[in-house]
Amino acid sequence: MTTDNIVFIVGAGSVGLALAHALVDSDVEVSDIWNRSARSLDALPDGVPLFVSWDADGLRDAIHSSAIVILAVSDQAIGPCSTKLLEFGLIGPNTTLAHTSGCSPVSTITPAAGIYRGGIHPLTAIPSATKGRARLRTCVYGIEGDGPAHDRLHALANTLGGRPFSLATEKRAQYHAAAVMASNL
């Protein structure tokens, strides 16, 4: 059973932690965070547990209670992480599975019946969770998604205080190149 306003985050690096804090600041429930190690325990938002194993007790229930699962991982880890989530039966039906990458297409996420794939790319630099926390509350978001994923991610960006826009798959490479050029000016 999912609730439309509950988010689960995979990845506790700068983007994942900044996003978790920004969501909590915006009164969005972050059920939990999964990370490959426990190194970020002290940086978690208050009351948000961390899982460090794909077969951890309670992980399945935590993810199944979430309408949106966000992969805040490197581009190279998007496919393998989405595959692991599906292999372990951790993603329930009608769940939006999204990544935060600016250059990877939504098709990078392993497809599965009843799962809606999406992308929510914050168009801002996130050098640390602390700086990213504030920036994610005001930035522009490139949104891509199939089925209800697009609308869920658009609403999530609005809730954060961001300015979402729809990003067409075929324009993603141009979008990313422009973003890289603009950030280096």
C-alpha cells in the first residue's frame, strides 16, 4: 500500500541527503534511506532511518509504503540499483521509480510491470548536503516520466518550492550539455 506523499531515497551521498532534508523541510515524509554503507548516519534528517543491506529487515515494507522511490546514485548505478530493487521484490505496483540524473534517460531504470519510471533532475550544483538542502527548495527541475510518474514528480518539485518543467527524452542530451556549459560560466 502506497501513500502519494511518502518518498524513499536510495543513496545517501550529497544529492540523496540534501533531497531528504529538503523534503522533510517541505513537510514531505521520507520513509527511509538506503545506502551501500552506514557512513552517513550522522547526516540523516531526524527520524529518518538508514538501511544498508538489500535484505535488511523492514526494507521491503518501507519501500512498499512509498509512492515514490528516488535513485540518488551515480549514473552508472541507476540500472544496477533498479535491477536489485526489482530482483528482491522491493518495489510494489503503482510505484514511481525515478532517478536524479541530468544525462541518463528514464530508460536507464529497469522496466517492470506496474512500475512507473521517471527522472527529477535538479538544475543546480549540490557540492554538499548542507548547500544542496537550500538550493533544492528554489531550483528548476527537469521532469521526465511515464504514466503517473511525470505528474507525481512535477507535484513533488512544486512541493519543494522548485520550478519544474517537462523534459523530453530526445532533448535530454542537449539539456545536459547546456546545463554543464552554463554551470561552468
